[in-house]
Amino acid sequence: MGQPDRRPAKKESLRGFLLHCLAVAGPFVHRMLRRLGLAVYAFATLLVFAVAGYVSFGLFVRRGVTPVPEIVGAERQEASARLADQGLELQVRVGGARYDEEVPANAVLQQDPPAGSLVKRGSRVEAVLSLGPELVTVPDLRGQALRAAQVTMVATGLVVGSTASIYSNAGVPGTVVEQDPPPGSRVGRSTPIRLFLCSEGRSRTYVMPDLVYRGYDEVRAFFEGKGVRLGSVKFEIYEGVPPGVVLRQFPVAGHPLRQDDVISLVVATAEQGA
């Protein structure tokens, strides 16, 4: 007879050992899983409170914040009104105003903080105001030679404009007898000054006057008395301008005019059927 089979007995022993281990470790594993679940729950709760706190704090901080509007180029009162709409206050920089060729006087030239910045309501926005174009007085250039007149204009900050020669008994040939703008005018820097020089020629040359908005009959009588011919005269309907008023002219005002030149005019007329 052979030896009895011991394998069933070994299996039963192993099963018993495993059951015993589970019986001993079961409560410990249960406690660990329970503690792990509580930790996860606590972490999730803290995370929710943290996110809610961050959002609430951000809303609290931003509640009193407003964007700075654009006020550059706006007149002082308008700039102040724009800022007031956002709960802000305009503060003009003392002694900071300066000249500018493009921004008119008393308008905002520069602002700090710039437009679009976020600031607290009640904050002040500093502004630099413009003084407008810097004006200079046109000097009297009459009687000066062309070169001397150019030096005077450059020293004053003005620019030499076009020159024209006209016949005049009022000056020495080659000297300035007329200028445009006239002496004493207040103009911006770099304004061109047109000069009229005395010519040696015998033919009379005049400076074309401004005829716009003058009566046609008066203009015709004036030029006929000077021996200057009126050429083309056209009549146009122009709303708001009474009949017989000059609307346009050629040559334009300020242009040299000789006795043999022909003047063309456009004159207002009454509406058809009126």
C-alpha cells in the first residue's frame, strides 16, 4: 500500500491561515480605509473653501477698481467730467503746461496713469495741459533788403514764404515794400511770411485785394477806375448769400496784379423763379 495523500490537509491548513490573517487584519484595514476617506473629504472641503475665499477676495478688491478713461486731447472741463464719471479726480500738474502745435490751449497733452490702467475709485489722474501753438509777433520787414528780412524772420522763429516783385514808389528797388501777414500780427512759429519786393519796372503792379463777400457793383467800379479789366463773370446760386456778392475770385487775394491782367469773378445770384 502506498503513502496517504497529504495535499488536501496542506490546502486546508493554508486556507485556515489566510482566514486567520483576515480575521486579525480586517479591523485594521477597515480603520485605515475609513481614515483615508476622512482625509480625502477634509482635503476636498479645504480646497472648496480656498477657491471660494480667493474668488471672494478678488471680487472685494476689484469692487473699488475702475479703468482710467482717455482724456488726452480733451478740454480741461471735459476731461474732469470723464474722470468724474469713473469716480476719479483730475489733478493738473503745476508748472507742467507746455506749447504744442497740434493740441489746442487748455486741452490735456499728457496723462498719468495712462488710459486703460486700473486704479482705485477716488484716485487722482495727473494731467499736463497744452498752451497751444507758441505765438510770435510778426516783425516789420518793410524797407529791409531780402537777405536782411530773411535773417530777421529766422531769428524770430518764422519761415520765409514766397516772394514777388511789384512796382512801387514807396521803397528802394530790391527792398520789402509789403508783407503778409502784416507787422504786429500774432502767428504760430514756422508760419511762412510772404514778401513783396520793390521792382525797378515801370509797369504798375498791385497786390490783389480780397474781393470775397464784397458787392459786385462796388468791385467793378473800383477796378474800372484803376484801368484793370474784369474778364469772366459767372453767376451762381448760393444759399444764404444775397445776390450780387462775390463768391470767388481769380487771381486770389495777395497775388501780384498788373494793369494788363484780367480778373475773373463768381457772383451770387437770386434763385431762379424768385
